[in-house]
Amino acid sequence: MSARRIFTRPARIAVLAPYLWMALFFLVPFGFVVKISLSQTAIAQPPYLPVFDLAAGWSAIKAAFVALSLDNFRLLVSDNLYVLSCLRSVIVASVSTAILLAIGYPIAYGMARLPKSWQPLAMMLVIVPFWTSFLIRIYAWINILQHDGLLNKILLALHVVAAPVVWLSTDTAMFVGIVYSYLPFMILPLYATLAKLQPSLLEAAADLGASPRRAFWLVTFPLSLPGVGAGVLLCFIPIVGEFVIPDLLAGSDSIMIGQTLWLEFFTNRDWPVASALAVVLLALLLLPLLIYERLQRRQLEGAQ
Amino acid sequence: MAARASRLTRFNIAALALGFAFLYLPIVILVIYSFNASKLVTVWGGWSLRWYGDFFNDQAMLAAAWMSLRVALVSATAATLLGTLAAVALSRGGHFRGRTLFSGMLYAPLVMPEVITGLSLLLLFVALDAERGFWTVTIAHTTLTMCFVAVVVQSRLGSLDRSLEEAAMDLGCDPVRAFFAATVPLIWPAVAAGWMLACALSLDDLVIASFTTGPGSATLPIRIYSEVRLGVKPEINAICTLIIGVVTLVIVAASLASKLSSARGESAAPL
């Protein structure tokens, strides 16, 4: 019992460095985002200045102090482009998360039913693609989906289609890319809860006359719900703000909020509107983020 | 009885086979085509290493790779130090003031869209009038990856048997010494795994680096991204294959290391 208490004081001193770091580089920056999102676009963006000119940033911040206004947010609400990109982000994220759950669950379930000695290998196989670069995995799909790529070649050879199908720059390609990139994030939390399930519960259900299918829906699935929740949040939240996958795989006729932010920042060099978009995106995600944070905390600290 | 519970149905086998095929086939195809002699990416022209030669002659790409490597090594090391301290504080510090805020700040970046993190850090750097380049990207990556390190180390600390720490204290160690004598040897596989994860994440990051870097100091993903936007090029296949090779080597080394430590009676680190 003594260790727990004696460790407390040094551990509290240990917290200082990471605490200050996160406060300075995670919390304080949000203050700047909010401040700049409230500043005047015209004042904050002097013409003829390159985007990385420090003076532009300084005046943006100074402007934020003197002239706070909600103009940027009014612009976001009044312009269809922004409203539609918000809507599209939420829809894309919901659909992708549903597909991920439908694909990821059977895989995680199969993994949990593998012989115990095989399970670490299976888990490793899921994790390895997670370690390989995100960009590389998207690029691999561009290879396959391009006009004269492998997929079209196979489809033509099998006479499924008469002419090459356009895959790139479509929503289909984007969904394939998202599902491919986020699949490990869905499988791992599902597997973690399914692997912990007591086999005796299923035996009891069988003894009481439940068919395997009924036992699954009555016992396994309800008990795996924490894993479902973690997997859904782990995928949904980042997908809403996703930039790279829609940028490289989807068409340019309708864009997601992450792309809009990128465009405003890098192409239009409109920092205040980009900041306002960041605030909106954060507001959209606040509730799922809070739920996720609670789940994560309970999982990591619950045992203690 | 356990045998019945773990018996695989045909459905299970099909799900696993299709799932792993889906995860691995695209990467395998990419690797194979990197050895393609033909200039056309989609036409097979025999085996060749010419695109690897092209990469090693591409000065801009090599400079970006070197920049990425330096950022990854420095930021992963800083992130491992800070993340481990954070994990120790959360699992051994009891209920200190501001704990909820602290754990919130640590867990949020794990899922926070990168455009938000990138933009907000950039605005901070601009406000601080910092020159953007190597150090700003390194600080940004440290901030992101220390959260992953903290989670990995914290889950190891949570599953640790406290009696060893207590024994060390009973034998007269002060807390700091007990920590280094009893705790550190038990959590080092997790700390090492956290360091490698931080490295991999830093090497991988495009969005945050794009926001926080300055002119003339592009990282490898930024270079690759600008090339990929222009279409598929065989040289990119070669670079990607090299990265996959390095990452696979590191993972195999890591799993061997964690097997070695688990052979000594410790369980393997997560991730």
C-alpha cells in the first residue's frame, strides 16, 4: 500500500513538463484559432504578402485584438459552399463508419475465435499496415484504380465491363480509400473486447437452448458494444476532418470541410475564414470527442 | 470446452481471408510494380531496379527524406520522454489538480483531425514569431506523438504488478530509485514501442507538417504528396517500397525484442 502513496509526489512533479508542453502547444493554440476566426478578413490579409510572411500573421493577431467580429461565421452560414461541405463531411464519415463496422466486425470476430496461439500473429497482421505510411496506402490504391490500372484490367479480362470504368475521382474510390485506411482502427478495439469474452457465456446460452446465431445476438454482440463504440468514434472523428483521402481519390465537385479549410488556408490565404472553419469543425466534433475521451480514460484508468 | 468456443466456422475463415487480402494486396501490388522496368506504370516490362537508382539521384527527394528522418528521430525521442512522464503521472500520481484537463489534452489529439492541430500550431508559431522549418515541425510532431506514447506506456503501467515497486521501497529505495530499479525495466518494451510508434507517425505525417513547415524545408510526405497529385510515377513506387521495407524491418525487430522480454516473464507491449 505504501508504494502507491509514496510514488504520488514524484509522479506529480513528473507531470509538470508534459503538462506545460501540452498547455502551450495544444491548448493555447486553440485560443489563437478562436481569436483569428473572429478577426476581420480584410485587415488580417494584406494583399501582396506571401502566405508565410510573418508580418501578415502579426497583423492578423493584432487585428483580432482590436476588431472582433462574427463576419467570418456569418460568411460560413450564408455561403452554400461551407454549409454543404460540413454536411458532406458528416455524411461521408457516417457512411464510411457504417461500412467499416460491417467489414471490421466479422474480421475481428474471426480473429477472436482463432486458436489462442495464432491470435498475436493475426493482431500483428492488422497492425503492420497501420504502421506503413498513410500516404503510401492511398497511393497504392491510385495505382490500382487508375484508368489502365489493375482493377480495370481484371474487369476487362473477365468481360465484366466492356470499356474501362472511371474509378479515380469518384466517391467510390474515396470510400474504398477511407475504409482501407481506417480498417485497423475499427478492428483493434472490436477485437480487444471480443477476445476478452468468456466462452462459458456462450456455452451457457447453448445449454439454455439458444442457437449459435441467437447466442451471438443475445450474448456476444451486446457485450462487444464498448468495442463498437470505441471503434466507431476512433473512425468517425478523424474521418469528418479528413483531408488527404478525399483530396487524392474523390472528385473535386463536392468537397469536405477539411479540404475547404486547406483550400482557404493554402490557396485563398484567408486565415480568418480557415480559423472559423476550424472552430466549426471542432464544434461539430465536440460531443463525440468528449465521449471518446471518457471511454479512453475509463479504459486506461478503470483498472486502477 | 474451450475448443468448442474457438472453433472456426467457414464464415470466420472467409472473413479473415478476405480481410487480410484486402489489407495486403494493394501494398503487394505497389511493391511488385516498383521493380517494373517499363516507364508506363501499368505495363509490365520485366524486373528492374532503375527507379531505385532514380530515387538515389533525386537530390530534392533525398533532402526531404533526410529532413523527415531528423524530425522523426528528434521528435520521437522528445515525445517518448514527455509521454512516459505523462503516463507515470496519470497512473501513479493519484488525483492531482487539473488531472481531467491533462488527460483530456492527452487523449484528444489521438483522434483530433490533423487540419485543426496543424492550423492551430501554425497560428501559435506565427504569434511567437518563430522561424518555420525543422524545429517547428519537430515541436508539432512531438506534441502529437507524445500522446500516443503516453497511451502505450500507460496501458503497460496499468497492468503492472505493483508488488515489485513496493518491494524496492521496502528494501530502502527512495521513490525515484525504486522507479528506475523496478518500474523502468518492466515498462521499457512499452517505452521502446512508443518510441517506434512516434517515429512511424512522424515519418507518415503530411497535414501537420504542411502547416508548420517553412519554405525550403519539405518533409518526405510533402514531396511525395506533391508528386502523387501529378499522377502515378514509378519512382514513387520505389520510394514507397523502401519506406515499407524499413518499417517492416523495424516492426520485426520490435516484435523480436518484445518476445525476448516476454521470454523473461514479461508480457509483450501493446502495439
